[in-house]
Amino acid sequence: MRTTRVFLAAALALAVPTLAAALDAPHDRSYLPGNCQECHTLHNALGASLTSQVTISDACQSCHSTHTSARLGFPWSSTDQAVAGVSGVHHRWDAAVINATVGATTPNDPEMVKRVIAGKLECSVCHNQHAANKAFAPATSMNTSFAVGTPYPKTNAGTGTATLTLQAADPLTALPKGYRVQVVSATNVAVSHDAGLSWFKPTSNTGAAWVADTAVPVGGPFSTAVDLALDDPALKIRLTAGAVAGDYWNFYVSFPMLRSPNLTGSMCLTCHQDRAQGHAYVEVNDTGAKVFSHPVGEMLNTNARNYDLAAPLDADGGVQGTNGDANTTNDLVLGPGGVVGCTSCHAPHNADSNSLTVDPR
Ligand code: HEC
Ligand code: HEC
Ligand code: HEC
Ligand code: HEC
Ligand code: HEC
């Protein structure tokens, strides 16, 4: 045990330069103090991997059970974990990973299994708190802390009255990043991804090209009536008049920091392995001891029996999407290629099992 800790202390110390660059928003300096010590303790650490609490889930909950945000339904309480058929709105994060009742087994993904500690689920079994690998998450799970199309007042205190609107954020190309957009003068703006340690500036008021700025930013041009593409062109912002030099807005774009690919709910199957069933399996005329579940991994009407609709309805039976209700959290979303997966019907967090309510997501 001691050798492991000493080794990890060295690894942690050595990893700082590379990992510091790799910590993704919102866990980086753009949105938090950004210290590794937010979660790690180099000596006398209570938890595995030199983490600050006895379990990893507790380390996560040290922030996530106190941080407030209506957008993602924070604070999250450990008593809101699900007991199937009884209560709860979150997938469990502290239960034994092997559970015969729900058919759960040790995950068959090697990165996930490394984070099973003392045989238990942890947030880090499903999440990589250091990195938001966008390839692991469907585009629909992009999170922007500023809702697209909504004007926001500045983050800092003071008299400026300008608002910033995120005009567009393309989930297919946007990268996980934190932003500080700071007005430097009536005509100039600069952007930082590390809360003001280093700066970038646009060279045109459309944001056509961005270059490094000085430590005390001079900024580049913006116009109040023109969309400014940021240094990630997937994002466009617009500022109104009324800013005072020094006014800034902090926001981030991220993907849910998953440990394993989950485009079609495939991460669920790493543990719920016996539910990897297609229609052919479910339809076998078997009177034996098999336990059947809803088919996954296939498109609608794969069995060519023509009883499936061309597209799913909402979970409340209404038309889904832009022609239906405004509630996107009751949409039954198919994965890439129109495939039905666990996450078509389930959500791991803030799922109250009531299709009439709008869930934070
Ligand atoms: C949001 C909390 C959090 C922050 C911030 C954080 N870590 Fe971690 N780190 C963890 C947790 C939890 C684990 C154990 C689970 C795992 O392996 O990912 C871990 C594991 C590690 C490991 C060993 C496991 C591995 O192979 O990935 C290293 C090395 C590490 N962290 C370095 C760092 C460094 C360096 C920083 C700062 C740049 C940092 N961490 C910031 C939570 C965090
Ligand atoms: C130091 C405080 C802190 C700790 C510790 C922490 N987080 Fe977070 N985390 C945050 C904040 C703040 C946000 C942004 C919440 C918001 O937008 O309201 C966040 C967001 C997230 C997100 C959402 C990213 C997205 O797509 O928007 C995930 C996933 C996440 N945390 C997982 C974890 C896990 C797993 C751990 C434990 C290993 C952990 N966090 C520990 C502060 C923390
Ligand atoms: C069984 C796996 C699993 C466990 C355990 C788990 N999560 Fe998640 N979490 C997910 C998945 C999958 C998503 C992505 C949902 C999506 O695609 O929108 C997610 C999304 C999130 C988000 C983003 C919110 C959202 O709805 O997009 C946050 C924040 C988060 N998790 C934090 C945590 C924290 C903190 C813990 C532990 C206290 C935890 N998770 C435990 C699977 C898990
Ligand atoms: C790391 C393994 C693991 C992964 C990944 C996982 N589960 Fe689970 N799941 C479990 C275990 C273990 C339980 C039983 C928890 C308990 O003791 O109540 C469970 C329980 C459940 C339940 C019953 C209600 C509850 O939360 O107790 C549902 C529904 C569920 N999982 C769905 C999912 C979905 C959907 C995904 C993918 C987003 C997923 N699971 C990913 C291990 C996992
Ligand atoms: C077509 C929608 C749908 C799909 C797809 C789906 N589920 Fe479910 N699941 C439900 C519903 C509805 C319930 C609650 C009613 C019930 O128990 O059957 C449920 C219940 C559960 C439960 C708890 C009760 C039990 O019977 O074990 C678990 C665990 C679960 N699902 C896991 C999964 C996993 C893992 C996947 C992906 C392989 C998945 N589900 C795919 C709709 C779905």
C-alpha cells in the first residue's frame, strides 16, 4: 500500500505539467481554482489515487453536493440515488458493482474496472474527471453553462450594463473549453481560457482569426451588432453596448467527462452485460430460464414486422421534437444511425421517471 502511494505521489508530481494542460473545463482553472488539490492530497490522503475523501464519490460530492445550479439540478444529494422501483433520480454511485437483481457485473472496459474500488461503483468508474472526451458522448449531451440565445449579465461586479449572448455552439465541432470574454475598451475584446493568465484577441470584428495577446490584454475589434466567432469557431457570441472596460463573462462548454464510449448507451452494457439483446434473441421461443429485456443496438423495425413507428413519440405519447412539446427531456433519443440504446429510455442523472416534468439536464 505504502509503495503504491509513494509511486502515485511521484506520478502526480510528475504529471502536473502534462495533466495541467489536459484538465478540461469545467474542472480546470477556467471555472474552478483549478488546483489538483481540489481533489488530491499528496500526503496522508484518505482515498485511493491520493484523493482527499475516503471514497472517490465523496471527493466528487465534496463539491457536487454543495454547488448550486438549476441547469444541472445541483446540489445533488447522496439520498437521491436510485433504489429500483422505490425512489431516487440518479444512478447509484456507491453500491456494490456486482448485483444479481439488476444483472450488473464488473465492467468489461479496462479503464472502468481500474476505478472499481473495494468492489464498489464510484463516479470515476463512469466519469473521467480530468478529461471531457467528446468522442465518448453523443452531441446531444454537450453542456454550455450559458444557454444558447439567452443574454447574460457580466460575471464580475460593477456598473457595466452590457449582456453577452452565446449566439451559436455547434455540438458536432465545439471543443470542451472554459472562456473568459473580457471587454478591454469600447471597441476591443479579449478571451482567456485560464481565468486571465494568458489571453487571445480577434483580428477582425467577426472573429475571422485569433492571435495571442499580451499578459495585460489590449484585445481586438468587436461590434455590438455583429456575431463574433470565438477562437473555437464553433462558438459565436454577441455583446450589447454598455460595458465598462474590465467587464468579463465566464462560461464553459463541455461534454459529460465519460470514461467509456456511450453514444448509444454502450457504457451501460459494460456492466449490464446480460441486457445486450437484439430482437432475434428476445423473440426466440424459449421456455427456459432466460431473462429477456427490451432489445438494444438495433434500429426501429429491424425485425420487419412493421409495428414500429418511423420515429419514436415522446415518453408522454406526444409528438417528439420541434413539432411537439417544448420539453426535450422526455424525448426518446435514438443513437447515431437511429439505434435504440439504454439511454434512449434512461438517463443516469436527474431522471424523475415522470415524462410530464422538465428535468434538469
Ligand atoms: C475534479 C477532481 C480532480 C482534479 C481537479 C484532479 N484530479 Fe486527478 N484524480 C481524481 C480522481 C477521483 C482520481 C482517481 C480516479 C482516476 O483514476 O481517475 C484521480 C487520479 C489521478 C492520477 C492517477 C490515476 C490515473 O492514472 O489517471 C493522477 C496521476 C492524477 N489524478 C493527477 C492529477 C493532476 C496532476 C491534477 C491537476 C492538474 C489532477 N489530477 C486534478 C480527481 C481529480
Ligand atoms: C472542486 C469542486 C469540484 C469537484 C471536487 C468535482 N467537481 Fe465536477 N464540477 C464542478 C463544477 C463547478 C462543475 C460545473 C457545474 C455547473 O456548470 O454548474 C462541475 C461539472 C462536472 C461535470 C459536468 C461536465 C459538463 O458536461 O458540463 C461532470 C461530469 C463532473 N463535474 C464530474 C465530477 C466527478 C466525477 C468528480 C469526482 C471525481 C467531480 N466532478 C468533482 C466542481 C467540482
Ligand atoms: C453508472 C454510471 C455513472 C455514474 C456512477 C455516475 N455518472 Fe454522471 N453521468 C453518466 C452518464 C452516462 C452521463 C451522460 C449523460 C448524457 O449523455 O447526457 C453523466 C452525466 C453527468 C453530469 C452532467 C449532467 C448531465 O446530465 O449531462 C454530471 C455533472 C455528472 N454526471 C456527475 C456525476 C457525479 C458527480 C457522480 C458521482 C456522485 C456521477 N456522475 C456518477 C454516468 C454516470
Ligand atoms: C459500472 C457498472 C455500471 C454501469 C456502467 C451502469 N450500471 Fe446501472 N447499475 C449498476 C449496478 C451495480 C446497479 C445496482 C445498484 C444498486 O445496488 O441498487 C445498477 C442499477 C441500475 C438501474 C436500477 C436503478 C438504480 O439505479 O439502482 C438502472 C435503471 C440502471 N442501472 C441503468 C443503467 C444505465 C441506463 C446505464 C448507462 C447510462 C448504467 N446503468 C450503467 C451498474 C452499472
Ligand atoms: C424502450 C425503453 C427502454 C430501453 C431501451 C431500456 N430500458 Fe431499462 N427500463 C425501461 C423501463 C420503462 C423500466 C421500468 C419498468 C421495468 O422495470 O421494466 C426499466 C427498468 C430498468 C431497470 C430496473 C428494473 C429491472 O427490471 O431490472 C434496469 C436495471 C434497466 N432498466 C436497465 C436498462 C439497461 C442497462 C438498458 C440498456 C441495455 C435498458 N434498461 C434499456 C425502459 C427501457
